[in-house]
Amino acid sequence: MKITKSLFHAGVLGLSLLATSVIAAVPQAEADKLGKSLTPMGAEMAGNADGSIPAWKPMAKNAGSVDSKGFLSDPYASEKPLFTITAQNVDQYKDKLAPGQYAMFKRYPETFKMPVYPSHRGATVPDDVFAAIKRNATNTNLVSGGNGLENFETAVPFPIPKSGVEVIWNHITRYRGGSVTRLVTQATPQPNGSFSLVYFEDQFVFRDKMKDYDSKNPGNILFYFKQKVTAPARLAGGVLLVHETLDQVKEPRSAWVYNAGQRRVRRAPQVSYDGPGTAADGLRTSDNLDMYNGAPDRYDWKLEGKKEMYIASDAYKLDDPKLKYADIIKAGHINQDLARYELRRVWHVVATLKEGQRHIYAKRDFYIDEDTWQAAVIDHYDGRGQLWRVAEAHAENYYDKQVPWYALEALYDLQSGRYLALGMKNEEKSAYDFGFTATTSDFTPAALRQDGVR
């Protein structure tokens, strides 16, 4: 793909794009661009030349209404698509699509479409998080050959990145509300569109939001994650616990599972890299969750640059509680009439499997939204070099809580004709509950048995 040099800001010109130094902090003069020529998160403040990408303007916390269950109204509900990309006109827009998106039009020429709407750049986080990100810019460094962080606070260690692995660390550590409990569903449809659902109850807490967090001795933990399967009955009661570490080479991720049938807690070393995803019918790996997660040590990361691209954004229509899951899940792909795409600037990072390492994905192409550091699209290639799976995240700004995150993650298998959709909550009794409080004792293996009681 052609990269337009004018899209680079001054901090990432030239050969520094390919740098892999373990030193990552930038001088104060560069960090001072945050909040001026750059947004407080590190994106370009200005729009593009023709105005199709606007300047950044943070969404107000009251941008829309919030219902009794916590679901958000769509601030852009009155807008109509500017145009729709279909298999008939896709070549006209190919330069602003990822290869995986383009492949979806070829795989499903009759049904796959991309409605393109006016672009809005409203993603924002609380002021104290912005302040921590600015401190990270001059303080945070890579360690362990790029596989860990030191002097890191809260979120986004490298708002002015100089290498591919720094961009990936921004995605891994990005702000997701600090803590949340959520009820979400997962579907793995057959090629004909028939599906059943798996229901999860997730708890997710970054270390600095734990009630017993010691800022003077933060340790190597990044966050705690607990996932309980609540349905169907054959899977209900199973619980996964993860202690996510900042440096997973020095100290690998710790994971345990509680098997409700056996009433036993066991270590789960397979919950990493290309280990099978929970109840995913073989359609995703452990590191496909949240588009990408975990240790970056098995890949070489190359920063290709920044480009303009159509990505799934402002997915309020898709997250509408009036929808049923059957309205969303269709044969081959989700219901694209419910999707919304906008032209945005993205960072392009190529991950190539290192010599001597193993993973079912030999290469991954990442397209990371500049405003949120969230992965928007990831193309996955098999060992033969063939495009295999296409991950697409439908992003949403939880404006009342100032949290950018996803409404739905889809992972399409181009070879089998199946896919996985994760994160739907339309029919659940509540939306995300940010501000969940916990202590480390809530995330111990001993606590799993109680969590898994049916």
C-alpha cells in the first residue's frame, strides 16, 4: 500500500520509523507537542487536506442519552451514508482498504458492503489519563528487547512512537476505563448462518485501579482478568483467570481455569499465543482476544507508517439494545447494514514470525486507529503466506465514561467461510459497568471455585 509522507508528523520522520532501540522515551520538546500539534493521546490534531478527516474534537460526556441499563444513544443517528462500497465499486476505494477488507468483498460479493459515513474524531479519556500519557512520553522505556516496559503509568506508553513494537504496546496498554465488569456474548456461525451463543461475565481491572495497589511497588502486573461462562449449560460455571504481566519474557502470563464438572482449579499455560480461545470452536487463538493481546516476543515488528483508511467506527447502531442477536449474525459475516465506516488515519505495523518461533499466524498486518491506539483491522496470514483470517473491530466511544473501546469484534476465516463475533451485549440486562472495584484477593486461584458455582 502506498504511504503518503505528508501524513507523518515530525516525530516519526525518516529512518526512525524502523528503529527497534530499547530506549523509547522522547525529549521534553517532543512531548510538549501533545495537546498542541498532536492530541493528548498522540494523534495528529489537524484534519486532512480535503477535510474528509476532520480535526480532533473530543466528545462531550453528554453527547447522547444513557438508558436505565447503561446503553448509549447514537449521537449521529440522523446521518446518512456518504456512499456505500460494494463488490461492484470496491476497486475504486482499494487504496483505502486493508487487503483483508478487500478480500471480504471477493469472498462475499453479493452481501458484503461498507456504508461510509461522515468522519468524527471524538475519542477522549479523562484528564488524569492524558496527563499520565504525557509523563509516559518522557519516562517510559522498552526493556527485554522490546518485550516489556519500565516507568510506565496507566495507559499508552509511547504517544509519539518510533517503532512498530511501540505502537503495539500502545494498543495492549490503552485506556479501557481502568476497570469494568461486562456481560457479553460470542457466536461462531456455520457457513449457512446458523449459530448458538456462549455467554460470558467478564471482570477486567488494571493494576492501579485495585484497592490495594501500591504505587511505590507496582510490580510486573499490568491487569487482572476473570471470565466466567454463564451459558450454555454444558459450559456454564467454567472460569478463566489471568494475571497479565508487563514483561512476559521475564515473567510469563499466569493463567488458571476452573472446571465446573471436575470442580478443580488448574494452571492453564495454553492461554497465550496461539492456544485455543475459550469456547471459540477453533476460530480464534488466545491472542486474538481484544484483537491482539499478550507478549510481543515471537514476532519482528516493522512500522510501515501511517495511512488513510476506512475503518468501522462509532458503532452505536450496531450496539443498539433494540436489536436481537439474530439481527446481527448472518451467513458469512455480520449484518453490514448495521455497520458504520469512517475515513480515519491509522498506523500500519507488520508482524513477521521470528526465525525459530512458532505460531499458526506467520504474519499479521495491524491497522491501528491513531486517535485511540485500538486495532481496527488485523490481517492474518498462514505459513504458506496466504491471507487466512481478517479481524475487524467495530469501535465505539463510551462517551459518558470517556472510554474508547469496542462494541463488537469479528474474526472472519476466509478459508472455511465461518467467523467469530465477540462482545455483543444487545440483549443483556446491562451494558458495561465501568468503575468495578476489587482487591488482589478477588483474583487469586483460590477465589475461582466460588466464582464457578453454578
